[in-house]
Amino acid sequence: MTFDRLVIAGLGLIGGSVALAAKRAYPELRLAGWDDNDVLDRALDQGVVDDVCRPAEAGGGDLVVLAAPPHASLFLIDSIPASQEGPVVTDVVSVKRVVTEAAAARRLTFVGGHPMAGSEQSGLAAARADLFVGRPWFLVDTGAGDAVNDAVEAFVNGLGARAEWIEADEHDRLMAALSHLPQVAASSLMAVAGRLAGESNLDLAGNGLRDTTRLAASRADLWGEIAAANAPELSRALTLLIDELARARDALDATNSLEQFFLTARRWRSKLDASS
């Protein structure tokens, strides 16, 4: 199976990067986009996409990539007609259970997707053709069949990513630990540090605070949606984090040293460094 046209709904950091990477990897592939008018105008002027297409207007031979936030992606799923002549649809949303369930309810030819790439920056201006190079790109089988699954996997690998098949529930559990918890922790740390230091003293901060709170600069509206969409798994992760912080607090007034607390974290960090 090959695709005649790529339709990208949402031309922000991820969607724009998909377009730029696809232009480099598949120069013969026609690219169409869908977004707010001002974003679409910039994308057309800059040659990021060649044409405009609503996802609901996509047809056979098209690969539709839903690169919008969770709520908008669910809305777009509802807008795509389900038929044997319809497009192959995938997405880049960082929660998979709610999205794959919605696509299954609509009986779309769908493969769940989520690239493990991005930054605290957002918007088309931040898009890069090399954003996915060497990065895992999770794919979820929703029963579309081997030919569709293989075609989406080949497309993803062609962008420079490394396709990894995973179950939706396992994906959401992992993302709660590896992505969603760090975002909430960084935002919490920045909020507490800001309140304690005061706005006039934040310029005194060193690299430690800047490095550990980089994610706090991310889009608040997007992360509000992601956190809500993965609430059960994120809630469990936050409970464990709260327990760890409580143990650290209680150890401050105890005879037990916090050395083991820091050693455990250092050991896990060394494993993370070794994997990069």
C-alpha cells in the first residue's frame, strides 16, 4: 500500500514537522493541510504544504495525520466519514486509549500514533524536518489490517523515526511516567519556586532551576487537555511522586539521612543517561 496524498490536520510543531520531514523523505507525495486560516496561509506561503484539505474531505489514497490537541483530534475523528473508500487515518496525540476508542467507534481505517519528539516550543515556526530522526514513534494496532499497519509503519520510518508497536493502555501508562508526570512536576516546581523567591528574585536563579523547569514553558491549554485525557494513569503517577516528596520532607526532621533518597534518584538518572 502506498499513499497518493498526505493530509495534515494541525500545522503546529508536530504537524509542521511531519510536513517538512515528509517533503524531504517523499518529494513525490502531495501535501495538504488544515488549520486556522492564518496558520494555513503561512504554511502555503512557506511551501510547508501544497494545498488545503479538510480531513472530512479526504478520500481513498490519502493518509490523514491528526496533529491537533486531544479535544480537537476527537472532533476531527467524528468529522471523517467511515467507508471502505475512505482514507487511512493516524494521529500524534500523546494519549492513545481515548483516541483509539473514538476511532474504533467511528469504524475508521485507523492506526494510533505518537512520536516521542517535541519541545516546550510550539507553533509552525518551531517545526523542523529533523525533529523525528532517531526518535521512537509509537503505533497502536486498531484492527486496520496488516497492509495498512505496514504502510503507516513504513511512512513513519521514512520520516527518520523508529516505529514501536504498543498497546494503547500500556502506552498511556508509560507516558504518565515518562512525559505527563515530568510536565506536571516541572510546572509545580516552577510555581513553588516562583512563590518562594518572588518575581523580583527569579533572575538570581542558576541553571539548576532553569534546567529542571524547562517544560513549564509549554502550552498550558495543550497540557491541560493531555492531563485530563490521561487522568487515571497520571493520578497514580502523581500519588507516587507525592509519597516520595512526603518521605523527603519527613526525613528532614528525622535521624535518617536523605542520602539514600538522592542515591536512588542518581542511580535511575545514570540509567537514563546511558540510554541516550
